[in-house]
Amino acid sequence: MGGGGQQTEPVSGKGTGFFTWEEVQKHSNRNDQWLVVKRKVYNVTNWAKRHPGGFRVISHYAGEDATEVFAAFHPDQDFVQKFLKPLHIGELAATEPSQDREKNDSIIKDFDSLRVQTEKEGLFKAKPLFFLLHLGHIILLEALAWLSVCYWGTSWTMTFLCATLLATAQAQAGWLQHDFGHLSVFRKSKWNHLVHKFVIGHLKGASANWWNHRHFQHHAKPNIFRKDPDINVMDVFVLGNTQPVEATYSPLFSYYKLLSLYFLVGPPLLIPVFYNFNIFYTMITRRDWVDLSWAMTYYIRYYFCFVPLYGFWGSFALQLFARFLESHWFVWVTQMNHLPMEMEHEKRQDWMTTQLLSTCNVEQSFFNDWFSGHLNFQIEHHLFPRMPRHNYHLVAPQVRALCEKHGIPYEMKSLWRGMVDVVRSLKKSGDLWLDAYLHK
């Protein structure tokens, strides 16, 4: 197969072929996956299952140009080249543009320049003291939770205070593990991975690999149906403007009226019940004994501290209630940045446009930064997922200026409006569903 009259079928790993975009795009199914990075064509079919970030995230870019997402996710691109080299099968033909489909070449070049500029300004360098203090305040909150009931008794008032402190520690540990998961603290990826396992395992009882494989998909294809696991829920309930109409073709359609209503309270109730089961099931089925061991240290420590005070079932109820409080915190913070934004099928737009259409910011303040783990700067976080969060506010003016230049909406709102918009977007989806239900 040749590109524009160029060479014929290449030998795998030899890089001897020249291809058109049309040819690359044909290799986009589960058993045949090519992608392009900096005009070089790679066959990742057999390697996808060994991809450290999970096979799904790399499969989402099969048949596409992955240059931008490659730069966003990998801190040491020279190191990654040793994995890509054996997969190299050729290049784009000289007559082919660098961008596939209708991607805006001007936006891509300007954003790449901004990325290079931010690296030169040192905005990808973390401040270790910031993260050390953050870890310290999590440990302090957990200690206060235990001390409050240890010294002042297990009355309902003190138990509620203890659960609130535990929930706060869990929420803040969630933001901290997010930092290490994105490789935004240490220069060496292996140190980020190691501390990530400690934070998410020992402080939250969860799995680093489980989190990585889901969260990287979200960043790669945010708010895109069938690719972003955060909204890949059409068989349960409907979101956005498109799903309510498409739901009419589902065999589960008759149940949507009940389930769509359930979404208002569902996730905060569902997460504490199935959170642990899902994570442990994943670790066991994948035989991820390292993450399982880390997670077990959390439960051993927790029950060692609280069983003498509450007994086993009392400790279990306390943990469940703390998870319940934390899940509300988590759901509202994460959804206010994404749920009111565009949710659609794959459009294959450039990196910057994709992220801006699916994310929005919440105003900066000391409380908002702490409360959301700096995810109130969701736009900057999605554009630069490896950037330490304490530098988001420094790059924000440059991102806003670039958005104004290219006419891309840069949405900023208050914390209150962000939460109200979650309810409004759910009501809109419900109204669309009801209209489709009545006129199907």
C-alpha cells in the first residue's frame, strides 16, 4: 500500500513506508491500530496492551494524529522514543499535511509555542514544600479525627466531627494523589509513580493503576461518548443534549425516567457502596498484587485505630459515612467543571479546542483552590496535565489571551454558579429526555 505513489507495504518496525492520512485512518479498529506522532507512523496494535497508561487511552487515538496528546502526557519524550522506535513503520507522505482531518493548524502551532514557552519559564517545575505541607495537613486531619473520639468520647456529636475530619482528609488526599498520578511533582516518573501508590493506596485504600487507566482516558478524550469513562454511562442514565434523544433507541429506555431522577442523588450514594468493591475486584482480576498490598495497609491502619473505639461494625459504619460525605465533595467539584459543558461524539478536533469545549474554570480564591485541589483551574489543568497545580494561575492569562486570539470560549464562573449549573444541566437533559419520551 503506498501513499501518493510512494513506497509499498512496509516491513514492521523498519520505517520504510510513506502513507496518506486516508491510509492511516483505515487502521483504527481494535485489532489494527496505527497512529501518528510528529509525522511518523507507528503500528501500536500488538503493543497497546502493554501501554503503561492502559490500552484504551492509546486505542482512542488509533487512525489519528497523537502528537499533542503525546506531548501532554509524557514528561521525557526521549525516553519514550525507545518504545516507539520498534513500532515505527513509516512516515506521512511529503504531500500530506501535518494535521489530520479539519484540525486547525494555526491553533496547534500557537499552543505548541505556548507549551515550549511555559517549559522555558519553569512552570513545569514543582515546589516540593507545597506538596509536603499538603501531605502534612492530611496527616494532621486524620490524627485530629482519631484524637477527637479517643479523648472526648464517641458521642454522636464527636462521631460526626470525626467523620467530617476523615472526609476532609480523604478529599484532600484525593487531590494529592491526582498530582502524583499526573507526574507533576518529581522530575523522574518512577518517583511520581511510587509516591502515587503510597498516597492513593495507604491514604485512600485505592489502586494507582485503576485510577490511571480511567483518568488518562478522561484527559485524552474529555466529554466524548464511548471514550471518556466519566460520561460513558448511557446504559444507566443520560447526560448532555445528545444522549437523551439517542436513549430512545435503547432497550432500557422504559427505565430511564426513574434512573435519570436517581442521578441527582445517585453518585453520592453509589460511590461509598460500590467504590471499594469495584477497586478490589479490578485489582484481583488483574492480579495487581502491589496495589492491593498498598490498599490493604490503609484498611489495616484504619480498623486498628477505630475498632477499639467503635467495634468492627461501628468502624465500618463510620468509614461508610465518611465516604458518603467525601463522595458529595468529589462529585460536585469534578462535575461543575465538565457536566455543564459540551458532551458529544468524537469530532477529532485539535487538543486546545477539545479541552476548552469540555472544561470551564471557577474563580480563584484561597478557599476555592484548597476546596477543589486547584481544579478550579480546570482549563489549564487539562491543557497542561503535567504542570504542578500551584502554577496554574501563572499560565492562565496566557491561555486566556490565546483563546481570545482564536475565538475559543474561555468560561469562568463563581463556585456557587458552578454548582447551580450542574443542576441546570441535569434539568436540561431531563427535559430533552422527557420530550423524546413523549414524542418517540
